[in-house]
Amino acid sequence: MQNNDHREAIEKYSQMIYRLAFSGTGNVHDAEDITQNVFYKLLKYRKQFNSEEHRKAWLLRVAVNEIKLFKRSGWFRKRDNNELTEITDDTDPAILAENRMVHDAVMNLKQEQRMVIMLHYYYGYSTSEISAMTGVKEETVRTRIKRARTKLKNILKEEFDDE
């Protein structure tokens, strides 16, 4: 892969990787670090991709692995992770353009549910593809999606009932 290909991949997929990392960490700075690590690994990757879809899947898989690695770190386990970082106006225009209420509801899901919701609904991956990316059984992925949808339905129903 040449420098132009790297630049193209970064421009094309950086927001997607960032959003996935943010959904996995709940923190802007950690998501930025993970995004940077993913593209650093792309720069070091010497094999050719079979297609654009193969490159995209590889990037997502590396991002999922980076999130898992981050979650296992001693630093992450020792800090207070109870509160998600608030998204500010200068954070990510793509996220801010999405429906804020739905986004907030998704961000309040458990990390494992956020991950499958992002991969399935935001990026269009099937349960079998998500299973391959995350290393979780396909049935478990389907269960997480179902539980997340139920929880989102309840959260959003409460939000709309309050208005």
C-alpha cells in the first residue's frame, strides 16, 4: 500500500473508527488514541487487501482488538469509568449530526451492547461478520442486539413520554 492509499483510508474511515472507539470507551481522548493506534497499524501492515471491503473489515477488526486491549489495561481498570465523557460541539460533527437523543441512548448501553449496535446498525455488518470481528459466538451477538434494542426502546419511550 502506498502513501496515497494510506491517506485515502484515513480520510475515508477515520470517523467510523473513531465512533466505534468512542462507543467502546466512552471517552473522547481514549477514542482518539485508539483511532491513532489503528491507523499506525495500517501503516505497518505490509500485505495487500483483496478489496476495499476487506480493508474496511480489517480496520474494524483492529479497532475492536484495540478496544479490548485498552479495556484490559491496568490503567483503565483503576480509573473511574462510571461516567461517559460528554460530547462537545468541537468533538465530531458526524456524531453531532445524528439524532442526539438516540445517540445518548446508545451511549448509555453497556459497552458490549454498544459495540454490536454500532457494528450492526451504523456500519451494516451481519451477526456472522460481527461474530468474526469480535470473537463472540453468533448467537451471543444476536442476543446482545436483541437486549440492546429492548433497552433502547425503553429508554427512548421514557424520553418521548417525558416530552
